[in-house]
Amino acid sequence: MKIGTPKEIEAGEARVAMTPDSARALQKLGYDCMIESGAGVAAGFADALYAEAGVEVVDSAEALWSGADIIAKVREPQDSELARLATGKTLISFFNPGGNAEGLEKARASGANVIAMEMVPRISRAQKMDALSSMANIAGYRAVIEAGNNYGRFFTGQITAAGKVPPAKVLVVGAGVAGLAAIGTSTSLGAITYAFDVRPEVAEQVESMGAEFVYLDFEEETQDGAATGGYASVQSEEFRNAQLAKFREIAPDMDIVITTALIPNRPAPKLWLEDMVAAMKPGSVIVDLAAQQGGNVEGTVKDEKVVTDNGVTIIGYTDFASRMAAQSSTLYATNIRHMMTDLTPEKDGQVVHNMDDDVIRGATVAYQGEITFPPPPPKVQAIAAQKKEKPKELTPEEKRAREVAAFKAETRSQVTLIAIGAALLLAVSLIPGMPASFMQHFIVFVLSVFIGFQVIWNVAHSLHTPLMAVTNAISSIIILGALIQIGSSNGLIIFLSAAGVLMASINIFGGFLVTRRMLAMFQKS
Amino acid sequence: MENAFTIAAYVVAAILFILSLGGLSGQESAKRAVWYGIVGMAIAVLATLIGPGAGLSGASIVLIALGAAVGYQLATKVQMTQMPELVAIMHSLVGLAAVFVGFNADLTINMVSAAKEAGDALDGTFALLVAKKTPVEIGILRVELVLGVWIGAVTFTGSVIAYGKLAGKVNSAAKQLPGGHMLNAAAAALSVVLMIAYLGGAGSWTLLLLTAAALFIGYHLIMGIGGADMPVVVSMLNSYSGWAAAAIGFSLGNDLLIVVGALVGSSGAILSYIMCKAMNRAFVSVILGGFGGGGGEQMAVEGEQIAIDADGVASALEEADSIIIIPGYGMAVAQAQQNVAELTRRLRARGKEVRFAIHPVAGRLPGHMNVLLAEAKVPYDIVLEMDEINEDFPDTDVAIVIGSNDIVNPAAQDDPNSPIAGMPVLECWKAKQVFVSKRGKGTGYSGIENPLFFKDNTRMFYGDAKASLGELLNRIS
């Protein structure tokens, strides 16, 4: 089968979905490759390079769309392109299926299969074809470069013969892929970087990149990123207020602000309000990576760079990836190639569109004349769900009820034990002819057992060995019995008592001495 | 035989003993508590010696001095790792003394009745006391002395065997004569018959025979219990020695003996209970010996044990910030506690957090590890109990297991068919990395394969614990 890549018709789009390198890899999968003449020029790949890689270069878009079975492109297809789809063809591209119902319907009507690159599920296995991440990575990097381009000072602090230069302070809002890339770029340029995200669990990632996480003074049930596939979701009003207050507090200190906060299929949240922009120093730069969906910053103009009255530059470009077309084309073409690898299990140049595969099913938005969007939730959770450790908070009434119940149970068990004990005592005393002298001793015995149980439960675990040595020593109290008996007229009795006295006294001295030795060793640090 | 003075002294002694046990609730108060015990004992012995009850005081004092010399030798020479043996052998002395005192009581009864028939005069305070008793009281006295002798005899042989096993002089595996528990049951039944016969006046030979049966039970019962259950056995024997003293106290009509016997008896019983709970086993099943069979096939362990050398462990320790050391019986056997302590000191000097996790049944005696670590001058406030530290493993960089096996076996949680299923264990495998210092690839005392050794984050540091740690110390300054 043939894979073809047309020239992007969107104005200003410089990326291309196939590079000479990716074409070579695709040919290894058994495919023939086609490219529209001039498609790669803007990204730095001339037709000759493709031809050298064994790619058929065709002159017109029409020839390409009709000749290729699989069309790989970058931007969401326009009407003229959708019109060229037909049954049996497969389109692999960004598609924006959530906001492009009309295009989806047209694609369905054409009977072609459509794989939308932004719908690749966020699971480990599919990372190699996650074009959103690879593009976001570039956007994050480029955002810092654009900011630097418009910021009239150094990023890194220097002390030079001509004076001291303070380092730039950069705030990155949203620590997704783009945010992390921005953080990494910014710190490696030497700026002091701060980062914020609504998901506190990413603080570790942020700190690992060398930035400082900005914590809010806010107590709320933290959201579980796993439930939303690793994306942030909408916040409560209180949280938002706390967040804005924090931004307001740090805005005057920041030289560069890069906002990357996007919530899937929603307008971008407004996080950097007019007063914060106004509070910034003249010459500061804001890069709004969310401009495509309305922007995080009040005052962002999509696709444009504006300078506010107080001299703050706000950059609202949406084509950061395209601005680095050579890099982004390489990565995107690799994503496409990995997608093709999954679609070609036999490596025989034949597409097997396996709708039971989580990744392929998730990314397919139109299949054999039917719309297959949105996909069912993936079977594999993107991120392991956080362990829910905290037991449910009990209301005061519940607590009270529980305490009362515990108290009652304890009372019941104690009363039962006492009753059993009393009954046993009574039973002993009722044995016919039981002398009172025995009962006196018996009471002493029972009380001692009782005291023993009360006392021993408090003994520290670490002192169990000394406890045994001490009890061993004092159980030699049996020496008293031997001492009493030794004064007898019977020789055997004297002998046995003497042996008893000897053994017991060995025990007494040995036991106490060894206990003392052990206890002397326990030291505090 | 007791006048007001001795009774008063006994009350003081009893209170001192209670305070002595109560003081063991903390390390600092324990140092005072042991003095309470010593003073209590001194008061009790002195009061008996100078009281009207005793005869032959001079000989007694000589014997006590002799005992003191032997006891001093024992207590000062013993290695801390040999503590379990020492405690076991001391229990046997109490048991034997109880047997002798019981015999004496029987002899005295016979002597008194013979003297009464002959109309002779009696001497000896105990004989005079017995002479005053009514026939019913004599009967009760006999019940008490039989119990004392029986328990004392079981304690004696049981402790001797426990000593042998702990000292390595007797094979520590669970072994029984053919017939197993039937033999024990038969001996117990015989004891009951003999006791009835003795009480019925059959004569002293029944008492001797009964003693023999009890000696056999003590021997056979403990032979049938494996080495890993020794903490329970030792504390159980501790308890028995107390009950024996209490029974003798009844027969002699001595309240102090009763009080102390009951204290020791209940202390041992509670210790046994704590140990059993720590192993998630019923007391009866420990006593009957051997691990109860599980309800099915044990999970097969997959993977292989990956070895590591001292360099690897050293570099991992260099990088770690938090370290938990889990010592077991293997550390005691190898006498490695000094090296462990030195390693701890060096790591702590570098600002690393080093702590010890002690399983309740680590070692062969309750609290065994604490004593060993204390001997090596490891501060006790970094030595923590299982419940205190178990939740900290996920945040720990390195866990070092030194000579423990069953107490760190994840099968207790994962494998419902494992013989140790449900036993609380130290979850060291949740640490980022686990090093296991172990002599070879063998299984633990329970004979169960340990899946911990096959985990991805586990590395086996083979060799004698003392030597291995010594090598480690050469690499960490």
C-alpha cells in the first residue's frame, strides 16, 4: 500500500508529516511512500532529499490524494481535502474531533477511516505515538526562546566588570508536558524558575526539573490526576481564588510568565488577569501557550504579539511547533511511523485496522462509514490511581456513637469476665470441707494474678528480655520454701532443701546481675 | 512459723516486686526497677533467715554465698547473644527447686504422720506446721504439692531442652518420638491417674512416678517445637516456673511465694500471648509444634535471587538518605551487632537517617534484638517497633535485612496458602531498595521460600553477616 503526505495548505504551517528518515522506516514496513512536491521545503526537507530516500515525488495534491491509500498530514483537514477522501482510504492527522463535528460528518460520509493523532490514549504503550506530547514539548521549549527573544535582558545572573546582572525570574503556570519543557529550558538558561500546577502531585516532577513549586495556602481534597487521564480538570471557586491571590502576590517579581493551562475540550481558564499584567515590570514578557483556546492571560490576542500600556509584551502565537518545523516535523513523522508500525503487525505493507486494540480504537474517529468518536474509556488507566489512604472523616455524632458502642462492649466484656471469675471463686469455696485457711491464700493468689496482668501490659516491648530475666530472678523466691524446710531432722529433706537453696540463689544473683547489665546498655542518643 | 515481723517484711517485699515489674515500662525507670527487685529479694530472704521459721541458718548462708558466686560468674561471662540460653537454663533451676521443695513437703507429711503414730516429738518448723493441720488441710496440701512438683518437673526438662536447642547442642528442628502427641496425652493421663492414686494415699512412689511422667512431657513437648517458636517457648516456661512457685507457696502456706509466683506466671503468660499474636498463631498450635498446614498449594516463586557485592551496597548507602535496618536471629548468630552499630554510627555521622525496625519475634527471645543493639551502644530511640515503622518503608531509600527471613516474608500478606499467611511482617520490600545479608540461599526456620529475595528491588548480599558488614565498613568511612 502507499502512504502519501500532501503539502499543508493551512497558511503559515511549515511542518510536514513525513521526513526522508521516516520514509525509509515506512518502506521497511513494506509501504511505498509518496510526497507532494514542495511539502517539506518549509521544514528544510527538499524534494531531492525525499527522492534520494526512495520517495515518489508527485506534482499535485490531487495526484497524491488519489494515488495514496494512506494519507498522513499534520493539520486538521480542510473541506477541499475532506472532499478527496474515499472508501478504502485512511487519513492520519490531527483532526480536533471534539470541535469539528462538520468535518467528522464529511469524513464519515466519504467512507474513509480517520485516525486523529490527538486522540491517541495517554498510556505507556502509546507514548511513542503521542503527537500532542511531542508537539507540546517543542512548544514549551519555543515559548522560552520566544520570551527570551522579546526580553531585553539575560536569563542568567552574572557579575561582570560592568556591573551586576540579576537573574530573570520565570513563572511557568501548568506543569504538563509543555510546562515541564519550558521549566527545563528556562532553568538551563540560568533563570530562577517557579512553577505552579493545580495537581500538587506534580510538585516532585517540577522540583526534579530544577524549578521551585509554588504552593497555595489552601486545604482541599486534592484532585487525583489519574481519574482524568493525567490532565487537570476544573477547580472549585475557592481554589481558584486562592490561586489568583497567590499569582497577584508574585506577579510584580516575575520577569517572564509562561502559561500552559489547558483543560481538554474547554476554553482555557483565565489565570493571569489584567491587574496582574498591570503589576508586572515594564519589559516583562508573557507567553500564552493556550492562545488557541482563548488564552490564559487577559489581553492575549491569538496569533499576535501585543505590548501593553505598561510595556509588558504578551505573545499569543499558536504556531510554536511550526516555528521549529524541522524539529517538529522529525518528531511528528516519527509519531506517525510508530502509528503505522502498530497498524502493520505483519510488516507486509498492509494495514490491519484492529478496532480491539486500545490505542488504535481510541485514536480512530471514523471507521467504515461510521463515526467512532468519542471512544470508550481505555481499559488501562493512564496513571496508577492514587491510593486513597485517608479514612472517611467521621461526623461528631458518629464518633460519639462509636465511642459509646466501644464503651458498652468493653463494659460487657469486663462484666462477663468478672462474673466468670466470681463464679469460679464461689465454686472453689463451695467444695465441701474447704478450709478457710486455703481460701485466704487463694484470694492472695487471685489478686496477685490480677496485679500481674495490670502491670505487665505496660512493659515496653524492647524490655521484654530484661523482664524475663527479672521475673526469672524473682521466681527464685522459691528459695524461701527451701529455707523453711532445711531445718528438719530428716537427712534427705535437708539434702533436697540445700540443693534447692543453692539453685535458687544461683538464679537470684545471676538473674538480677544480668538484668542490670542489660539495662545499663540501653542508652539514649 | 511466721511472726508479725516476717509477714510485714513479706508485704514490703511483695510491693517492691510489683514496683519492679511495673518499672519496666520505660528504659530509664527500669534501671531503678531492678533495684526494687534486688532489695525486695534481700528483704524476703533475710526476714526468713532471721525469722523463727528457719533452721540451719549458717549452712543456708554458706549455700547462698556459693550460689551467688556461681550466679555472678554466669551473669558476667554470658555473651548478650547467649541471653536466650541463659534465661532458659535459669528457668530449669527454678523448676528443679520447685520439685525438690515439693518432695520435701511429701516427706514431711509422711514423717509427721509416722511421728504421730509413734508418739514421738517433732522438730523442724515446717514439720510442726504440718502437724497442726487437719486431715482435710493435709489433703489440700497434697493437691498443691502435686501441682507444684508436676509443673516444676515439666519446666525443668522443658527448659533444659530449650537451652539445648538455643545453644545449638540439640537439633533445633521440631522432632518427636513416634506416636507424637499421643505420647504426651498418655503421659498426661498417667499423671492424672497417679495424682488420684497419690491423693488416695497410695504412697510416695506415685509421686516419683508422676514426676517422671512430667519430666517426659517437658522433654517431649519442647523437642516437638521448632527453633523459630522459641520466643513463645521461653516465655511459656517463664510462666510455668511462676505457677510452680505459686503452687509451692500454697503448700507451704507462704503468701509471698504465692504473690511472686502469680506475678511471674501472669507475666510469662502475657509474653507468650504477645509473641503468638506477633506470629499470628494460636498458642495451642505453637505448643503442639510445627506449622499448621495451609489449605492449598503455596504460590510458586518466580525470578532469581540477584547477588551484590560490598561495593554495590556501599555505593547505594552513599546515595541513600533514609535507611532502615532489620536485624534478625542471623545477626545474633554471627555476632554482627558491633559492626551493625559501627555502620550506623558512620552513616548517622554523615547526616543520614538510620533506624532499626524490630519485629516482635525477631530472635529467639522476646526483645532479643533490642538487647543486642543496646549492647552495641545503638541508641534506643532509633530502634523502633514494627507498628511504629511499618508505614515508613515506602519513603525509605534502603532497607537492610540482616539475618532475618520469615519476619520480612511478603508471602504472609500475598499468599493465602502460605503457612505464615496473616502473620504481621515488616514491609521492607516497599523501600526503594532492599539488601539482604544472608549466609546462603536456604529458607528460614519455617522452611518457607521467601519471595522477598526474588523481588526486583532486592539484592542478596551473601556471606556471614559479621564478615559482610566488616567489608562494608572498609568501604564506608
